Amino acid sequence: MTSDRETVLIVDFGSQYTQLIARRVRENNVYSEIVPHKVSFSDVKTVDPVAIVLSGGPSSVYAEKAPRFDENLLDMKVPILGICYGLQLLVDHFGGEVHSNSQGEYGFATISHDASSRLLDGVSNNTQVWMSHGDIVDSVPDGWIVAAKSANQIIAAVEHSARPIFGTQFHPEVAHTAEGIKILTNFLFNITRCRGDWTSASFVEETVADIRQTVGEKTVICGVSGGVDSAVAAKLLHSAIDGHLKAVFVDHGLLRKDEGRYITDTLQHGLDIPIECHDYSDQFLAKLKGVTDPEEKRAIIGEQFIRAFEKVAESHKGADLLAQGTLYPDVIESGGVLGTADLIKSHHNVGALPADMTFDLIEPLRELFKDEVREVGKTLGISDAILGRHPFPGPGLAVRIIGEITADRLTMLREADAIFIQALKDRGIYDDIWQAFCVLVPVKTVGVMGDQRTYANLISLRAVTSLDGMTADWYRMPYEVQAEISNKIVNSVKGVNRVVYDISSKPPSTIEWE
Ligand code: XMP
């Protein structure tokens, strides 16, 4: 990306709130990027951050294998903010003392702060903060001041007296910290002097220039799936390279009901980009025959997509670039930006592509969260009807049919899913939900229909609320809506005699079942 972009680097020590820090910074129009704590100093130098945040994390600084950071970062002369474990690392490094507090401190606390604190400037006294830590700071290093204490006398914030290095024991990034945004904006604007000019319009401008430079005279094939991300990616590419773009929809046979028609009618007209449609469903379904392992399904689908795009590319001479709508959470969950985070699952966009693929990838959205993609889509003039669609995973219904994928099972799931989604739209609650879908569970249960015993399939309804798909809560769906959907599905989908509602959140579950 262009070098004059201001980047705040967030060094991740494994906190559940790390993504939240990134989002809070970005909400203030400053670009932020998460890197694992093992990031090398040379990689950091290439990013040339304007400030560094050390995240929280579950470890103790004195534990044998406590995660640390490259101490050269401290010589970069940029402002540094340590949060929770990040603060303890700073205190420990500079010679202060941290010790384990047997009870820890979890939940709300009130703090009062020193009037000279730059970080807490303008924050009210006795303000409410959110604590979540086991260890505490006993004494600050020489040359540091205690900037705030909590009501029970625990050191809540520290500052270096000569250098722009700060730490908070509490989490300014979580909504429970009443004046957390004020604290973060003090850090970003009063201390770091950020310009705050990273907006969806500036992102479009920068990315368009980057795409033009990368593509030159080549041709790009952009896979369009019907989802929001690939639609925005296609529109962005179209604005950058128009005549060098081929938007291609590959039907893998794992789509929802009437999805082909949505692509050729609504999407093609809404984006005002011609979309070539290719039906490869027979190939995909043949390769998936008998496969039940989720990661194997993803790998097969990832590979078949590439084989299909290679075929398509043969008819577009010079098409050696493939564009995808990969997002930041896909990158993080597939192993992290620099490949050191734990794999949660291989999002096929990033993690499950064949090694012998000949395309170079262009992923213009890989730095963005979903809501940021929607903002970019708005800036590009895409309608709410297209941008408001629930996310749909690249591997499609394959990861919603638990067990083997067969034509009958696909039909059953498609019909049930169409009923569910239509009911949410009819009730006016579709837009309150981040994502809703049906899952076909591989068990049969006994039922009774019209005095006849049945032994048939089970559908689970899944509906969640979320900001970015990284965490999610199950949607509190009104009983009468659940009842209506259950009745309709059992009465009209052949082979289904039972419907259940999934009441799990992420974590510990994931949104999809596979
Ligand atoms: P999970 O199930 O990991 O899902 O909590 C988070 C979000 O990502 C979507 N998802 C995928 N998207 N390829 C995609 O393009 C995939 O392999 C994939 N797996 C999950 C999921 O639908 C949810 O919105």
C-alpha cells in the first residue's frame, strides 16, 4: 500500500480484545494493522508505524515462556501504548515490578488520575473502566509516573516522564470503559498527532492507484460469488481497470435457491458490470462425493475453483491475475497476517488454495473488516440491497451439510433455507441479523405426521448478531417467528421432520457448523 498512509501497529499477545483495538483505531480514521508478537523488527520497519500498541494477553510476564516483543521496537521513537499485559511488559522491561495477584481484578472499576497525565487528559475523575487481569504492577520503573489508580489502590495507568510511552491496566478499547474512546483519541491525536485521514474514500483512491500499478496491461479475472465482498472487490477493480477486468461467476452447485438468477439479474445490473456465468457444478459435486471431513471439503472446493478459473482464463488471453474478496478476519483466522496465529479454519479464499496454482492473487479488501467493506461499497455507489446481504461462505452449502453432500440433501437444505430467510424478510428482522442460515444435521429422528411414524432429517436454524464475524451472539429470535419457520419447514420440505434453534455464541462455537 502507499507509503504515506499512517499505520498504527498493534502487537498481539493473544488478547480476546486485540481486534477490538484495531477497530477502535480505524473508527477514528487511522489505519491499524495487527501483527503477532513474534513479528520481526525488519517487518515492522517496512510498515513504518506512527505508533505501536502492545495488546493484552493471558500470560504472566514472569512465566518461563512469556511472549515478548523485539525490544528494538522501543527505539523507533514512536509513541507506544501498552494495554494490560502490554503495560506489564513495559513495566518489566524498564525495571519496575509486576506480581501475581491471587484474586485478579475482573469487571468494572473506577479510577482517579493524575492531573498531569497526557493520556488521561480531559477524562473525568472516578471514571468507570473495565479490568481483566490477574497480575498487577507493584512499583513503576525509575523515570515513570503512576498516572492513575483504581479505587482499591491498584496501579491503573503509567507513563514514562520523558518519552511518549504509556500503559493502562484496564481496557480502553471495550465499551464498558466509559471514556475509553477519549483515552484512545488522546493517544492517537494529542500524543501521536495522527492526521486521521483514512476514510473509505481515501481507501478507494489508494487502492485504485495500487491496482492500476499492479495490473498494468494484464487481465484480471475476478471471481464473483453473489456475496458482498466479491461484489465490492469487482466494483473496485472495475473503477481501476475497467477493460482489463473479467468478472466471472463459477457455479459450484453449492449455492442457495435462485442464486444464479440473483447474479444474472440483480447483481449484474446493480454493479453495472457484465458477469460471465460458468456452470461447473458437476465437477465440484463429483469431487466431493463421499467426502465428510470439513477441511477436506474446503481443500477440494478451493482447488476446483482454481481449476475452473484456469479453464475460464484459457478463453481470456493474458489473464494471469485472479481477484478475490478476501477480508481481514479470513486472513487472521486462516493463520494470521504473517502466518503465526493458530489456524481456526481454512477460509478457502486464503488457506485452501492449491499449491500449483498459476495465478497471482489480487485481494484488494484483505485489510478490511466487513463493515468497512460495506462502507467502501457505499462509496462506490453500490445499493443497500446488495450490500445488506448476509455473508455467505465461499464453500457454500458444503459446510452447512454436515456429512456427505448429495443432490437430495442439497435440495432439502436449499428449500429449508429459502423458507427461513423469506420468513425473516417478511417479519422485517433480516437486517437485525448478521447472518442466518439452515444447517442439515446428519441424524434422523422419529416423528409423527398424519398418524404415520416418520424417521427423517433434522434442520438446525442458525441466526447470529455480530460486528465483524470474529465474535458473535445468537439472535434472540421471537418464539412466534421460530414457531412459524419450524411449521413451514416441516410441512413443506420433504424429508425433514424436526427443526431446532442453535443457541451457541462465538466463541466458543463458530458461526458456521463446519
Ligand atoms: P466462522 O464460521 O468461522 O465464520 O465463525 C465467520 C464468517 O466467515 C464466513 N466463513 C467463510 N467465508 N470462506 C468464506 O468465504 C470460508 O471458507 C468461510 N468459512 C466461514 C462465515 O459464513 C461467517 O460469516
